[in-house]
Amino acid sequence: MPLDISAAKYKHSHAGRHWYFCSQHCLDKFAAEPERYAKASGKPALLPGATPAAIYTCPMHPEIRQAGPGNCPKCGMALEPVAPIADDQPNPELLDMARRFWVGLALTVPVLGLAMAEHLPGLHVALPNPKFSGWIQFVLSVPVVLWAAWPFFVRGWNSLMSRNLNMYTLIALGIGVAFAYSAVALLAPGLFPPAFRDSHGEVGLYFEAAAVIAVLVLLGEVLQLRARQSTSGAIRALLKVAPRTAIRIRPDGSDEGVPLDQVQRGDRLRVRPGEKVPVDGVILEGRSSVDESLVTGEPMPVEKHPGEKVTGGTINGTGSFVMRAERVGAETLLAQIVHMVAEAQRTRAPIQNLADQVSSYFVPAVVGIALVAFVVWSIYGPPPAMSFALVSAVSVLIIACPCALGLATPMSIMVGTGRGAQGGVLIRNAEALERMEKIDTLVVDKTGTLTEGKPRLASILAADGVAESRVLQIAAGLERGSEHPLAAAILQGAQERRAEPVSVSDFVSVTGKGVAGTVGGRQVALGNLRFAESIASVPQTLMDESDALRRSGETVVFLVEGSHAVGILGVADPIKA
């Protein structure tokens, strides 16, 4: 029977879908024979807010939106999904255009060779007669114009129907006129008056012009699509930060692995050491250190305890904890960051409005100028005047095509925001990117954005009469049993300096302060200043040195041996090279 899932008390997962029930009895019956009831239920209805098809938009005109793929009525470009996807599959439009380009290039080279060889002394003797050469050019040009360049004709026609003249209008006119004129000249040359004929009475053919124009525009399309694909790689990299699955805890306490899109608000999830936090939520049980550099830019992992919030995509440290999911799907912080980057790539800079306004007048003006050129050449040009007039008109259409005017600004925005995202810089919109040109001072409030994000042992200072190697050996010995974020940096530093950690017994970890143990019958400890002062005397010289290290951005820990502090260690996040 129909059921409002928002009021359902019971839920069960089967075959990658959620099933909702009004009572435990119904759930038990379904769980006993899931295939029977799943088959009887038929195709599931769409959830509230779901859409039957993905929404697509134009990368150059974000105001254009429709359900399903297609072409932009304004610029003719292929639409792309509004919601980014982490699919690594190549862009089908890029594959299609690349295939059209390579096939067109292979057929255009002999066409161009036959046409140009006629004008080179000595070569025309080795060529077939002009009539046969024209037929060869025609046969080779047909697939180039009518297949490889077909998308340009479709986009040009759509621009006329929608009254949004663009560069494809001019490209379609230029290629179409040159090819149609040449085809008629080859198939029915008697239709042309003397004004179209040369001194030998022949009508000129321009198959090579149509084919070369088509191939060059296809090359531009391929280069543009490759730039767009490499830019969208930044978004795909962000999407891959989140894990694909999560460990959900059933009501009976057992664990089950589920796809991330099946995690619901309120689910209890288990996060194991080294795993990524699946969604945004709150820790219920356990404690750990979490690397939040993805969000904050800070390299040092943050200690997390029950009641504290964690963010999806961040990396759990050595501990394990149970969390409650609070924000899932598009609600998570990571999803919002991805959405912001995708939207920023499609925002319009103020200068783009000017470019579009110019383009709206420019394309009709070009068509008008091409007509004027045709008329002037046909009246005042040398014989064959009409042929020269046609070539001049086509030249105006193609050379004046506003490709750069229409694509330069949007592509700059797309590439700029994508490269920024790859470098960890999120650009809010195109206007902000344009205004960056006027900035002369940059203030950075998060040092982690400029650093490697991996703490390293930077300084070792020993008290009078104590060797630095001894300080490092004891510190490394203590940190071997520690889960603190600084432990890995100190152990790595000891390995790089070939300092063998000493053997430590009676190890104990004091939360929020440090670690302690026994070495050779003497008590040793490593921790913050408060911890060191509680068990030993700290020389003023070490305190002064620690203040200096903190001012330079290092995190300082004190080493105590017996009743005295014998050294300090500074851990820092190095500046990126």
C-alpha cells in the first residue's frame, strides 16, 4: 500500500535500494522473502524532490537549463550536467569531435593537395585532368562537409531558428556556400554564366576551402573540449575526496557496508583508523585525531571527542569512533564546496556581458559585410568576377567569425577557477576573478594553504651538557607508543637523522598533555610546557628558545629526564616549494 516515507518507522536495505515499512511485522515479512516482494512492487516511484532526468546547462550561458543533454540555443555548444559527477570516463562530445577531426583531416589533405598542385608549375602535368580531379575532390569532400562538419550545420540552423546568431551561423554559411557552389559547378557547370568562368571557360571549384575550414574549426572544437575536460578534472578530484562507501551500524549492533548515497540522516556510522569520514556528523563514541586540512588548510590533525563535529572527506587518524550522520548527500560541506566550484566556472564576468552584447551586433554585421564584398567584387573585380566575389564573401564570413570574442572570456573563467581548485584556491565567482587584476596586496589567514600540509621535525635544542642526538633518541622512543599527531613527525625526523629510538618502559599517555615512561631507570616525559613544569624544572633559556620557535610558527614540545627539562623539539609545516 502507499506509504509516506517521511513517516515510516522502519527501513531495510536490499539490492542497493531502501525499503520503508509502517510496522516491524511488514519488515520481517519482507526480510524473509525480499525477492518476492521486491518483484511485486515494480519500479520504485521517485522520491520527493527527485527529477526524472538530470538537469543540463550551457558552460558559456548558465541561464540555459533543460532536462537531458542537447545544444545551447544561444551559442550551439553541447550542454553539460549541472551536478558534477566523479566519472572518469572521457567526454563523449570530445571523442566524437576528435573522431570527426581525424577522419576529416585524412580526407582533406589529398583534397588540398589536388587543389594546390594545379597552381604549381610542373606538378599539374602529373595530375589527372581537371574534370577527374574535381570528381576526386568532390568524393573526398562529401564526408568532410556532410559528416565531419554536420554539427556546425545543426548549430547554425538552431541559431537561425532561435534568432541567436553566433559563430556557428557564420561557419555553417561559409562551409555551406563554398561546398554547394563547388558541387553545382561540378555537376551542372552549364548553369553558370560567363561571369563565373575563367579564361579557359571552366567554373572554379572550392572543395578544398570548405574542407579546410571544416577541419580547422573541428581542431578548435577539440582543443576547447580538451581544455574543458582538464578543468573539470579539478571538480572530479574534489568529488573523489569523499569515500564511496560507509560502515553503517544496524539496530542489532552489527556492521554493514553500504554505498554512500544510501546513508540517511540519523544513521550511526563506524569510522575505522585511516579511513575517511563519510559524511558530516557528530561523534557518539570513541576518540581520535582527524586530519581536517581539506577544510581548514591546517596541517595538524585535530583531537576529536564525543559530542564534537566531524566533516565528510576528512581523514581519521589512528583511533576509531562511532558517529551520527547529520548532513548527507548534497548537504555536506564537501558537496557544497564542489557545487560552488562548478557554479563559479559557469558564472559570468562583467566583461563577458560586453562581449555578448558586441557579438549580438557583430554577427549580423559580418553577414552584411560579406554581402557587400560579394556585390563589390562581382561588379568591379577582374574576371571571373563572380568567382572572386564568392571567395571574398566566404573569406569575410570565416575570417571575421567571432570565435575568440565568444569563447575567450568563458574559457578563461573555466580554466582559471579549475586551476585554482587544483591548487586549493576556491574562487567564488567570475566577478571575483576579474577583480583580482586590481589587487596589489594578498593577505593569507591560513598558513596551511601555503605549506605542504605534512608536519616535519624542524628544530632540536638541547640544554647545556646534553647532546641533541640524546634528546631526539629519547623523544622518538616515547613517541613510538603515542597516537598524537606530532608523533609521526618526530619519528620521521629521527629516521632521517639516523637517531635510533631508545627502549621505553612503563609508557603512559596523558590526554591533552603528553607522554611519559622510563628509560634506564630514570623517568622521562615529552609534552607541552604545562606538563613539563608539573614534573620538572624548566630552564629559562629553554623557555626563551621555545617562545622564539613559536613565533616562527613551530609547535614546541619539552623533553624531561629525571627532574630537569633537557631539551625542546619544534615541529612545523614547511612552506611549499
